[in-house]
Amino acid sequence: MIDPQLLRAAPEVVEASQRARGADVALVARAAQADAARRDAIAEFERLRSEQNAFGKRVAVASKEDKPALLAQVKELAAAVKAASERSNEAEAAAEEALGAIPNVVVDGVPEGGEDDYVVLREVGTIPSFDFEARDHLELGELLGAIDMIRGAKVSGTRFSYLRGVGARLELGLMNLALNRALEADFVPLITPTLVKPEIMRGTGFLDAHADAVYKVESEDLYLTGTSEVALAGYHSDEIIDLADGPLRYAGWSTCYRLEAGSAGKDTRGIIRTHQFDKLEMFSYVDPAQAEQEHGKLLAMQERMMVDLGLAYRVIDTAAGDLGGSAARKFDVEAWIPTQGRYRELTSTSNCTTYQARRLAIRHRTESGRTAPVATLNGTLATTRWIAAILETHQQADGSVVVPEVLQPYIGGLAVLEPASK
């Protein structure tokens, strides 16, 4: 949730963030009122409890004659304390709900507006052109014996596939390349759970605007994660972590699941938008003062992967209204997909500042010795979707695909993927 101190000291900053997102500005005043009511209720409870404690001491030294009257007052005071405690708890819950309804406050410089109001920061690489009719990634995948959507649908339904042969090797190769890059940057590898408790899913913000994309296992009251970000954020929930030696960085490898509700008719062909995919996710816990610097580091690692895989791409600064509730800023890296004639998002990296950490009670000890929420950041370093861009970008006239040099050692030294019919 947002910082209540910021709400108290500078509500205009929170209101400006709401306007930039196109969100309800009135939520800010309601949250401020609920926060004030909570503090008043807590103060009244503490006053009455202090009075109760002091009165108890009077009773202890009272004469035998005075005690009956004092004990009657003790009973009345105990009832008042109990009622004040209940009011305090109710006010606390109301304030938590009101504060939780406000998405993260965006970082200065984030573009205002919605999905189409992003700002292109840079375009890198040469957009591929061909002297033959380019095939899309599914046609190439079928020629190579790498992608089988028909049997995926037979076994599991639409938006499922089999990666087979060189397709499976490509995915594992990409993931291992990304893992090695993460290890070089001192990320600790984790193979994460893909089922998590509601409080962890809620704490990361994935039961807010993203709830319609989440699979729930009703019988177990667990959720299937759409990204290992969820499990990585939950890893240190309810903990005080040590950042004295710098950020804690993890690389989570997991299978991910998304309902893709609301995407009917979109990307139904191929593996760009599927219900199940694999992903290597970077996740950082940092001192909030270092969050923007860490964000740049994650983005640089993603861009290095794009360059080394020979993909033309652009980086966009996502507009406030297109951010998830937890993100204060998000950069998307979009690769050129030749048969679509446009850039498509392959990966993104988000700075969630202290929003998730406040929800999940993740703190660090500051120089003063006090504890304070950490900042959390995430960014994908490889995922199944990347195969589509690699196949289409590096295809040849006969349906073969040149393997980027950096990837060759991870798929047995293959330099060219040949059609399976050859």
C-alpha cells in the first residue's frame, strides 16, 4: 500500500498520481479521513487503557471501605476499554482498506494517460527485411517440428501447446542463458512454488486489477501464479532483511499460468499469448534510495539479452494509466515481429517502490537502527514468448532458422535449425 506518511504530509502528490493514472482522485480524501479516524481511535483506546492501569493502582491501595465503589468503576472502565479496542480495530481495518484501494504513487517523469500514451525512449537494432515471403513463428515452428498447437489444444484446450524437439531445446537454452546472466550479476537462483496463498497473491497486487487473469484452486484456497514475481515477493514476507551489503537479488525459474480473460480473439495463433509458459524472473529487494538505480540495472540486463539475440527492439516508458497497481514505473522492451510489422512486448521491468513490501511486511534496518519498508523490483530475463521473435527474425527462405551465436552453446552447438522434413 502507499506510505501513510506521504498521504498525511503531501496528499496533493497522491492526488496527482491518481490523475496521471486516470484513477479516482476522491479515494485520496477518503483514505486521509480513514487514516485520521484510525489515529483518533487508537489514541482514545490508549488513553482509556492508561486510565485503566492508573485506576488499577488506586484500587490496590484503597481502603476496605472504598474498594467496592472503586471496583464498580473498574468494571465500567474495563467495558469502555473493550469498546474502544473494538472501535480501534474497526478503524484500523477501514483505514487499511481505504489505503489499499489506492495504487502505488507513480515516480516523477512517468507519462500521464493510458495504454497508447507511452513514451518511446529508444529504438535499437535493424528491423529485419526479407527477399522472400516471411513465415510467422507458428508456421516456422511447425516446419521445424518445434511447436505443436494442435495436440496442445487436443490435450488441454485453446492457448496451450507442446514445445517439442528443437522448440523444447530453444526454451531450455533461453532459460539457461538467462540464468547464467543472472548468476554473473549475483542473483541467487530459486525454483519457486507456482501455487501460493491468497495473502501472498494479494500482497503483490495480483488480486486487484489482475484478478481476472489468475487461476484459483478452490479446493485448496491457493492461486496459480502468472509470474514467479509473486513467490519471490513472498519469500521474505513478515521478515526484517539485511541490506547492509547491498540489495538481495533472486532469479526465479517457474512455469506460469494466466487465464488471459478478456483477450478473446487476440493472439490466438501461436505462442505469443498462452495459458502456460516458462519464465526466468529477476527480483530485487533494495533500500528505497537505490530503487531507481536498480531499475536501470534490470533494464540494462534485458536490453543486453535483446542485443545478443539479434532482435530489433524498442524501450517504452509505460504511461501511468497502463501500470499495474503495484508499479510506480514500468519499462517495456518490445521486439519487432516481422510478420506483424510491429513491435510486441517481450519483457518488462517494474519499480514497485515500497508498495508490495508494506503489504507483505518486508522491512530492513536503517542506519538509525529503526526498521523501514524495503523497495521491490522485478523484471523478466527470458520467457517462452521470446521464441516467436527469434524464429521470425532469423528465418531463411527455405524455412530454416539461424540460431543466435550466444544461444548455440545452450542447444548443443546447433547453428541452424533445419525443417524437420529434410
